[in-house]
Amino acid sequence: MIDLTVDRFLQELKQEIVFARHKFPSSDGCMNALTEEVGELAKAYFDEPWGHVWKEAIQVAAMACRAAVEGDETLLVIRQKRGNGDGPKCPYKGCENSMKACPPCALCYE
């Protein structure tokens, strides 16, 4: 039963990411949106029916995914000043492409 629930969550998560990217194509403000969604999840956890908690958790996960994959362009200057690179990189070991520029490369298929 748990695996089916996780599968359902991940399926809905993928749909939410597509919806969010369509509604908000820019990743600008992604971290602010993530923080807002976490607050809404916390409030829902205490004050709303479980279906609403589920919905908010999916939105949190979608924004966390976007933060990891797309980054937040509005915060790149701060990251650079702190010496933390120039933004999201391809997660495959040895690939130095940014997430936005990875074609995907041969390393992505290893």
C-alpha cells in the first residue's frame, strides 16, 4: 500500500511541476515560493483536512524540485559572492554543464 501511495504522490508531483512551469515559466523567486508553500503546508497540517495537506505537500515538493533543477536566478548573485558557483549543474558525475545547457550529454546516459 505504501508503494502505491508514493507512486501516486510522484505522479501528481510530475503533473504539478508541469502545471507550475506553465503558470510560472521563470524560476525567479523560486526560493520565496518554496518558503511560502512550506508555510502553507504547516498551516494545512494543523487546520485542514488531509486532502489539503496532500495538495500542499505536492506543491512543496514541486517547488523544491524546481529549486534544485532550475535554481533561482534572483539569488545567483548572492551565491556567486559567497563563492558557491553559478547555479544548478547537471547532476551526473563529471558533467560540467549547467542544467539549462545540458543537451543531455553522453554522461547523462551512463
